Amino acid sequence: MGIPAAFRWLSTKYPKIVSAVAEDLPLEMPDGTMIPVDTTQPNPNGEEFDNLYLDMNGIVHPCSHPEDRPAPKDEEEMMVEIFKYTDRVVNMVRPRKLLMIAVDGVAPRAKMNQQRSRRFRAAREAQEKEEDKQELLKILRKEKGSTQKEEPIEEVVQKVFDSNSITPGTPFMDILAASLRYWCSYKLNTDPAWANMKVIISDATVPGEGEHKIMNFVRSQRGSPDHNPNTRHVIYGLDADLIMLGLVTHEPHFRVLREDVFAQDSKPRLCKLCGQKGHDERNCRGEAKEKEGEFGEKEKALPLKPFIWLHVSILREYLAIELNIPGLPFKFDLERAIDDWVFMCSFVGNDFLPHLPALEIRENGIDTLTAIWKDNLPHMGGYVTKDGHVDLDRAQYILSGLAKQEDAIFRRRKETEDRREAGFKRRKLQQEQRDQQRDQRNGRGGHGGQDNNRSRYRNPENIPHAGPPPGLQLYSLTPKPVKSLLTHDMVVNRQAIDQANVANKSVASVLKSQIQGLMAQSEAAPVVPATPDSKGEVIQEETSPASALGKRKASIMEEESASTPGANSSDAETPKTPVAEEGQEDTVKLWEEGYADRYYEQKFHVDRNDIEFRHKVARAYVEGLAWVLEYYSQGCPSWEWFYPYHYAPFAADFVDIGKMSISFEKGRIARPYEQLMSVLPAASRHSIPEVYHDLMTNEKSEIIDFYPEEFDIDLNGKKMAWQGVALLPFINMPRLLAAMEIKNELLSPEDKVRNGLGKDVLILSDSHANLYDEITTHFYSKKQGAPFFTLDPKTSDGLTGKVEKIEGYHPHGSLVYPLSRNAMPDVEYDRSLSVHYEYPKSAHDHKSMLLRGVKMPTPALDRSDVEILKSKGQNSGRSYGGVPLSGGRGRGGGGYN
Amino acid sequence: MTATFPIQPAARFAGQSEPVKRPKEFACFSYDKDHQYHPGDSSLKWYYPPTLGTDLSNGFEKFIKHDDSADEHLDSLLKTIETHEKKTNKQIDAHIVTWRGILTKIMAAPFEDRDGFEMNATFYRNSIFIEENHKCKEASRREQDNQTWKSPIPQEVMQFWGYKFETLSTLPATWGETSRDYIEKRDNEIVNNKEQYCSVVRTGLGKSIICLGGEVDAIWDSKPKVQGAPVNWVELKTSAEIRSDRDMDNFERKLMKFWIQSFLLGVPKIIVGFRSRDGILVKLQEMETNSIPTTVQRRGRAGWDGNTCINFASAFLEWLREVMTDEGVFRVRRKPRSSHIEVFQVEEV
Ligand SMILES: [Mg+2]
């Protein structure tokens, strides 16, 4: 749920939900010409799809600052990359009815807090990165001495694209919107596979997170009696919770599409300085990018990363088995059970709340909750949730069930950690002994062994002038995993993490990890092979963007590692046993009695006897859980609500929550600049109109306290900085708005436009003849109709909603490429039609039900899958003791042996 | 003078069917919960599947049953046609105007001879208006009621099952506009068969243009914007669950009436709720109306043929139009087990 580990957990537990995407690729003829794929042909996946939804930020991020290729040199190149990538995804899916492209618009306040934290961290990391880079340059110059000219290196140092401009309200988002509209119109004019497709573009001017705008759309269509219940939906995106969102649409024919990772292995190493291939930064001559020739050709040959499907329908099959409880006193309803399950998954992690301390996805927190749920459902009298609303009395059962196990969970966690650490040390020692023996045998040291390299390079003075040829193991940040040891889903999840880092975290943090990698390489840090631990724990650490090692600058490396407690060997430098940042010590010690007192004292700074405060935090948290569930299943319940603490309460703090009554007010949707001012640090102010800069930088600004340059990151018991909590002050909206108010009038007209509220756009081709005619006749014939035209689902092939004329737009005009270098052509006679689109709003809640006429997909699970799941299910989630709260009736006490 | 139209041998009507005009709705009306007439579709229902396992006898004691002992003639149908004619300023062009049920009896005649029928046909304004002979219908019903009922379950209860199934399977608005509560508590709804939605269509069999009125149980999606475009109506039926070949034979015989009824109004889908012998809903089956005749034919045990029905009705109506050239009232009668239909002029109106 917003956390990459969820993908790994899901695909490990439910292996059949993942499958490979079959993709036809363009043919390259001997003369170099390309024959494009004819996507009017049947889909090579053996099944056709109706609707494709693109959570577009998942495309924009990797295309504008890719991790496996040189970055596009400017926005136009980025747009072309986006076109290419989108085209590939569309060709893969070949949607026959509808393509929806949704870019993140302004987010609910609850989300902005997370964005703020990410962007502030990103800015801080970017600054550190810059320092790192400067330092590296210094080293390189020194070592290369007179043989290298200094100037060119700096000249070609990659200009880092500021990913913070991928936020509503920036000029970049304007360019993106115009480009997407152009490209879709262009495709509608030229690609026969698009002839009957309707395209909806929801750009950044339309409020809401991309995937949630998509979900709102899907729900709105479901509410229409003309919606085909067997519509085949595909959503492309990187967020782990897309599969959860897919589940709660209760559309069974739903898939998530995302990139797979095999290409990772063939990812070429790029020079960290100039971003080009073929050399590393130590050999960077700072030459301008080679246009064609050797490397350009290699680029073409670079295999495309394959894609995978995540089948919601198969997950539904698994859940039907996993969640089924025989002999319930009420009717088992899979749709309701699924909602409850998704709700419980949100306890384990979501973008809007810190997760409960007792629940870790990697510790199978979801299983723990599921077991509680299964044992208590017969006594609760019904499901915990109903159509996106929580029954708080029943939620209390779940939380109390968790509270019963909480102490045991913390103790077990500590034991496991200790054991792991001891095991690691033991292996480490054994390895060292082996190395020693071998070195003695060989009679020499340092022929490429990692430790030797490290010691050789630790001191910058020792970096050899001529680096070893590229490709040696020495240079890979992480060792190439032994393929046979990797299961498919491990690979998948590796990617999940990588991608999520790119898309969700900030790009700066990815860049940072790259530069850290670079630093790590120049220090030739030992890297732990990717298999030592059971339960696939490896991946998490392996891909953590901020390894303890990377955090440090070369010059301070030595002393810090020496001062790390309990680490007189090289432990402190391995990503495997990272040290707490700045030597942060965990003084809460969840595994020792009295932890709750210490937690509230240290984290919340309240008296240990103030129990009411704990309940207050818990109530706010319950509100948050309710908010999240409603957000997932009904749409944003409140744009202003947010959880006002940096930390979660303990399960034990949820007391009498059944007495609460929760209701949300829709609230005010932020304007783009308000969001920018809420989430960006002063260092990223170039993405905000200048009139506001003063508010962020001037010491006398009445809101200067919102923009601290320094802030603490509390590791909160975690090992990695990126897992920690950024202790930023929460934005006080009234104060922010008041401060901005004064400046608003100073905005230029263009800037004012960018701060406005936009509408979704529907684009279709005139080959969708009936629909095209209906709309054009209504809006553009002599006797024009009402300002809104209600689509007839019979002509629109099932699409319901209203359309509205776009002011100043006329059909049959010319389609003009919106960017300067004309990477793509104008179309003289535009056969596409653009109108504003509004999906139907319902006065009713969206019901978690199947629709009449739905035909379930052919089951994918066979007998043995079912048996395996059932046998696992008997004990899963029950490691910490019994859970049924009222043991008297039904299945009590030891009923699950 | 009595004119006679021989039904048998029905084989002469087999083969390629006469041209059939797709029924197009041109008007509709509703009866509300008190059986009050309203133009329009206020009583239209939407199909949403019922919960299996429900007891179809639930709520029998609260059943609000329409008393059909009064002769309703063609009143509502004529009222609706009249309104339509006023609106369009044009007289309808139908040769035959009647309820769907009447034409069903005629169409089924080649394969169904047990009950017989008596109808009144009036030639007026170039159209023949056919309605049930109410007195005769009442008489035959009384006779039926007097027959000994063999099932342990009272006849009224079994009749109720069908209406109950409709209540369990429909919503007064689209799924999207209906609350979960209503959907889940349909078992508690009071069954009321006074409420109806009736579709009025123009259709054609062979050379006869026909205007038909008939009740439609539910709609699958929504009415098309364009009048006359096909509508995804749903016909709801209950039937005893099939546990043997004999059950299957019986069911397939029943399918003839299901098919004719739906065929005549252009109802494309029939949803059958199979019930246990004691009235528990156990299974749902969706059937495409159009594929019923061939499906039944393939099994070859049902002993009815769709084309024969169509061609017979087509020939009979053409013949009737030749017979009824004078204005006035005619009796159209088939005695039980008779091999022909008699038509003769009567005095009473
Ligand atoms: Mg998103």
C-alpha cells in the first residue's frame, strides 16, 4: 500500500497474480527502416482489453530522468520520450474502447504532508549530492592532473532535471498537458488502431492524484446501467496500491501493468558526470555527446524492459479461499471480505498515515490482521467495512486483537534482528578467515578481493590513476545477482522498489543513490551477496537508496566507522548492517517494558501519564484509517483532513473507538500554487512564481517557519535514513493562505492561468462516426444545442458522462505541434475532436458489489494452488498467540490447529 | 355464418418463417401500486440478480394481489395509442391491435390444444381489435379452481412465487441509483402485482402489421435515446428445478410460451429462476430468446417449432383480415382440443 514491499509480499504469497506480458515489437528491416506493429491485429496476450488507464506520473518520471539512459537534454526530448513510452504501453494493451491518461493534479492535504516530506528530503539530499559531486570533481582533477583539461568536465556535467517540477502548477506541467493533447490527437489522426478509441486526458489542472482520478472515473462508469460489467480494464502505474485500488472497484476483469526488471541486468553503466556510456566518470573526458556511431547504435540494440501483468482477478481467487470462513452466522460475501482485507492492508502502510509500529509488511503484518479478522468475524456480526465506511465497533475488535499481540511482536522483532545480526557477523568472520587463508596460499593480497580494494581506495590519494577497465565486478554497485537463485517475484519486486523510488520518492534521492553508488565504487565497498538471509530480506537492503555507506563523504569515512558503537571491524560500512544515521540510538526500545511511556515522551514530548493524549492520537489515527478507506473506495472524503502527528499510536491505544463518530467535510481543494507552497522547500522555489519566493526566504516572512533549512530525521527504530521520519512542521493552512493572499494579485496573467482549475478532455476521431457526428452536430451546427451534451452510451460504446464545448476550439482545424523543434509534424486537417468531459456524479455511495451480468474469468488456480494456500493459511498470522476475543462461541481458543 | 381456420395439420406451416418485423416500442404506460394508469415508464424496473436460497413463499400473507375479475378490455392500450396518435397527429397503421397475451395464445395454438380460447375481435377504423372474452375466461377459471389441487402447496402460493421472484430480482431504479439496503432487503419488500410497466410496440407477422401491448418485467440497462431502437428487456420466469430428463422435457415445453411471449414484444433475454419443489430459489439461468427454438430443436424432445408458430399466426391473421371485412364484433374461438379456429359475428358489443 504505497510501499514497494507490498508487491513483494503479495507476489510471494500469491505467486500466480504475476505473469509476463507478450509484446509484439516493431520489425527492423536490413535497410534500417522500421515496420511498426499493426495493433489492429489481435492482442498477442490472447485476450483483448477495453480500457487502458495510465497513471501518467509513472511514465513522466522515468522518461524525464531515466535511470538507465542519459537524461533527455530538454523538455522537448522528454516529451518525445514520453510519447515513445506511452506508445509502447498502448500498443501492448491495444485498448479497443478507451484510453485515459491521468496526471497528478493537486492532492488532498493528507497526501501533501507526505509530498512535503519527500521534497524537503530530496532538496537536502540534492544539496549533499552536489557537494559530493564537487568533491569528486576535485579528486578527479587532482588525479588526472595536467593530462586533463578541467573546463570541459564541468561543462558537460549533466544538468539535473528538477523532478520537483513534476508538480501541478509548474510550466513543465503546462508543456506536458499540451504535448499529451497533441500526441493523442496525432495518434487519432494517424493510427488505425485508435480509430474507435476514445481518449480522456485528465491533466495536472484537474485536482486529484492520477490513480484516484482514474478510480473515480471507473466508479462513475460502473454506476451507469450501460456499463458493461465484463469490461476489461488495464491500469498502468508504479504504485503498489494500484492492485488494492483495482480490488475495491469490484470489477473482476482488472489488471495492473508495469515494467519488469530483467533489463536491469543489461543496464549499461553510465558515466556519472556526463551521463554517457562507454566510460566511467574516472575516464570522463568531458566530450560532447557522440551523435551516432558506436554507442548510438548500441543504444538501439538495448533490449526493452519487459512488462508484467498483475491480475486482480487471480488475487480475488486467492482471497476467496484465504478469507472464506465456513459456518458464518451471516452470509459470506466475498466483495465485503475483500474490502475488509484492503482496509486492513492500509494499517500496514499507506501514503497518508505512518504505519502502526506493530505492523510491518515484511513481518507478515497483513497475515496477522487477517487471522484476527477471521477469528473474530463470526462474533462481530458483520463486516468491518461497508462501501468504504468503517464500522468502528468492529474495527475495535481488530485493533484489540492486535493490541493483545503487540508486546510479543516487538519482542519477536528484536530477537529476529539480533539473530540476524549475529549470523551476519559469524559469516563475515568466516569469510575473513577464508580470505586470509587464501591470501596466505596465494602469497599475495589484493587481486581484486573486495576488502582489499576498499582499503586501497579508502584513502582518496590511493585511487589509481588509470582505473581498471570497465565491467569488472569492482565497478558494480550491487553484485550481479546469481540468476538461478532469484525467483521471478524477487526480480519483480526489486523493480517495484526501484521504480517506486524513481516515481514516488524524489528523483533527487535516486540521483543521490547514484552518486552514493559512485562514491561507494570509488571506495570499492564490499557488497553483501544477494542471498544471505532467509525470507528474501535481501532485496530491501540491496536497493535501499541510502546505504549507511553512501551517506558518508569519503573524507569522513574513516573516523565515523571507527566511532560506530560495536563496530571495530568493517561492519559499519556494509549496507547489510547499517548504522543509525548520525549514530542515532534507539532509546525507545519497543522490546523492553515501558516502551509506550518512552515512546510518547520522546516522540510526542508528552508526559508519560497523559493517557488521554494517547487516546487522542489514536482517535486521529482512526479518522485517518476511515479517510483512507473512503478515499480508496469512494473518492476523496475531505481535501483538508490530515493526520496531525509524525508518529502512529500503538494498537493498545485504540480504546472505545466504537464511541467515535466520524464524518468528513469535503473542504476546499487547494490551488496549484498553494500546493507548491505547501510541499516545496525554499531550494525548489524556481518552480513557484517569483512573487511568492520572498515568503520562503525572507527571515521576516510570517510563514518562514514552514521552510526550515535544517530538520531532523528520526530513524524511529529503523536502520535507514529513508525509512525515518522527517520532523517537519505541519503547514498551517490559514496562515499560508493569508500570507499568499497578499501576493496573489502580483501574479502575471500567465501565472494566474496556471493556478486555475482545469477540466478533463475527451478526444476522439471522426472515424468514431456516430459519436463524432452527434457531438459536432450539437455544438457546431447552425442551431447549436445546450452548453452540455449528455453522451448516449449506445453511440459512445458505453461511455457515459457529459461533454462541453472547449471555448475557442473548432473542429476540422489544423493540429499544431506545440513545441519548438518540430520533432513531430503538424497535421493540416485535424480529424480528431476535443471536448471537455465530465463523468457522471452519483448521489449514492459506490457499492462494493458485483454487477449483474458479470462473467468471472476462468479460474487460474488449480487444486494444488488451493491446497498450498489453505495449508499455509492454517497457521499464518498466528505467531504471536491466540486472537479470538470472545472465545465462548463458534470457533474459539484452539480452533485453528 | 362461421368461418373456420384449420390448425391441423400444423406441418403445413413448417419451414422457412414468414418475414417478421422486429417489434419497436413507440409508447408505454405504467400501472402504479394501486393499478392506476399513468402514461410513461414510472413503473419500469431494473434487473439485479436475487439472492439464491431465498424462500419464494416469504411474504405470501402480505401479497397485494390485483383483482382481475373486472373486464379491463383494451382500455389502457387504447388510451396509450390515442395519446400517441394525438401527439404524432397520425393514426397508427396496424391491422391488428391487441394484448401480447392474446397473440401468444394464437401463436401457440398448433402445439397447445388443451385449454382453447375465446376472443372478441372488433373491426373498426381499418384495424381489428382483439380482446379476451371475459365471461368465458372467468368461466374457465372457475372450472380450473374447482379441479382438485394435487400439490401440498396451495395453488395461490405457487402463483405467488412468480411475482415474488420478480420482486426479488428487480430494482425500482438503476443499480447505481439504488441503495445497498434496498438491494439486500428485497426479500422484505411487499409483493404487489398491481404495479406494471407495459410496452406498446409495432411489429409484424407476414403481411400483418400488429400493435401489441404487454407487460415487461424489467430492463437490463437503459432505454435507448432513439425511439424504436432495440431495448434490452428482461423477462423473468420461475420454473421447477430440473432433476431428470422428464423435468427437462417439461421445461422445454414450457419454453414455447416463454419464447412466444418474449419474441412478440422483442424481449431479448429471459431469466429463469429455478426453484426447489418447496419454493426455494436455487439457480438462475439466463436465456437468449432468439436461441430458444434452435436449442430446443437440437434436443428434439419438446415437440414444438418456432417457425410453425410464426407461420401459423401469420396465416391465421391474414385469413382473419379477409374474413372480417365488416365493422362489428366477431368471436374467435378455439374449443379445447379442437383442430380449428372458428370465427363468427356476434351481436353483443
Ligand atoms: Mg500517483
